[in-house]
Amino acid sequence: MNPLATFADPIAALVVLGGVAAATLVRFPVRQIALGLSALAMLPRRVPRMDDMIEQIAALGRIARKHGVMALDKSVIDDSDVSLAVRMIVDGDAPDAVRQAVVRAREMRIERQLAAAEIWSSIAEAAPAFGLIGTIIGLVRMFTAMQDPAAIGPGMAVALLATLYGAVIGNLIAQPIAGRLRRLARDEAFERERIEAPLHALARRERPRGIAA
């Protein structure tokens, strides 16, 4: 007999997983839930360093000085925030507008990551509560079948395993995922803040003469 089968109980799993799913669907829109699930792909990765982007911004400045600001439009830029800023610079937008756009793009990116973390924090809160509900259901089944010894075991199994499932999902799965996503968001916010000043400086240098910043 598989020893892990001892810890499998469909009723306990249904109460905890079904309850957590229902509570999450009630609390959050489906779009945000999908964002929380897709954020799982971010967990193994490291926060990208902006050193290469800062060097590329410096290189873009040299290109603009040599060939003119319109030459920047042909540059291949992997980072979407830097690409947005360069397009604005080519279009002649004010340096402050460029900086505000970069700040807004960073804030929106971090907000999406924190929204994903909020999903998992909610699951971490709900799972132990539904584990307790499963425990109560198991105890009720057990006490209402005291006259049938064969029914006492399954009721006790639901009571104990529901608590176990809730604790594992909440404390070993959901809470660490939420913490990891929040840490990634903070680290990326710090890294992306480093490109704001170089992009603002590039926009000021390439601002067409005679146009106020």
C-alpha cells in the first residue's frame, strides 16, 4: 500500500480546495486571478539588472550626437520602458513628460506584480480557515455516526486531513509564493528606478532647441 494514500481524502480536499477557489473567485476578478497564476512563471527567475540598459542608454546618446535624434528610431531595444522613452524622445516630447512616462510604466509594472502577490496572500489566509471548516464537517460526521464504528474513521480522517491540507496550502505554498512575488516586485522597482535619470538626461540633451522643457 502506498503510504501517501493515507493522506489522501477527497472530501477534505474538496472542502479546502473548493472553498479556497470559491472565496478567491468572489473576492477577485477573473483577470486578476489569471495574473496571479501566470506570475508563477516569475518565481524561478532573478530580477533583471539594469546595468546593460544603462549602458545602452549611454550608447543611444552617442548615436544621437553623431547621427541625430531620429537615428534612435532605428535602435533595437529589448526593454519596453526604455523603448517607450526613446520613442517619446524621438517625437520631441518634453523631458519631464518622458520621465513621468517611465515612472508610470514602472509603477504599473510593479502594481501588477503586487496584485498577483495579493491573490496568493488571500489564498494563504483562506486555506487554514477552510481547513477548520473541513475539520468541523469531519467531526460532525463522526459524532452523528457514533453508533456505527465503521463510519467513525472516515469522519476523523476528514477532520484531521482538512486541517493538514489548509496548513500546507496556506503556510508552505501560498504564503511563500506571495512573499517571493512581493520581494521580486521591490527588487525590480529599485532596479528600474536606476534608468529614470539617464533617460531624463538623454531627453534633455536631445530636446529640440527653442522648445521649453
